[in-house]
Amino acid sequence: MTKAAKKVRQADAEPSLRLKHTTLSCMGELDRDQGCVWLVLDLSDVSHLDYRGVPWLVSQAEEYRLRGGDVKLAGVSRYLLAILRAAGAHDAFEIYSDAGDAREALSQGQNAWLH
């Protein structure tokens, strides 16, 4: 088998990678020391969330809150909410129907919790 054929065969054996993008909507001041104070995670285009990553997400939100910021979730489907509940994090975030509502709440300092 030629080297080129081996490379093609190896490429076929590797799982395909799909490029994905993420949009983080940040508010507040961004600087080298403080970072993003308020963060909206828009999950409206997220089809699955690995429950094993939820504790890390919660810890990051707690870190933001310790620095005077906050993390709000937007566009959380029933399926994703079920994953958050199963991971014990359903009450760790304020959840909004869309990113605009979450940004509005951040700008007004509201604490409206949806579950």
C-alpha cells in the first residue's frame, strides 16, 4: 500500500470534525485584570450538553459572581433544562427565553429566575 493510500485510509478512520461556533454576549468592562463581568450564554442553537461539563460551568459562574459579575443562560430547551436538573444545576443559573431578555436583566440587575 502506498503512503498516500495509507493517509487516505487513516483519514477515513478518524471521526469527522464539524466546525462549530460560539457566541458569548458580554457586558460590563473588559480589561486584563477583571475580564468579562457579566456573561450571557445563548444556548438556543445547542442540541446537547454533556452533563459531565455542567459542574465546571457552575464553578465558572460562581467565579464570575465572586468577582461581582454574573452568568445568565438564554434559549435553554426543555431537553437542556433536563440535563441541568439531572446534573443538579437547575437552580444555579437564571434562565431566560432569549438572549435579549437575559441582557436586559443584566443591565437592570434583575434576578428573575425561570425553572
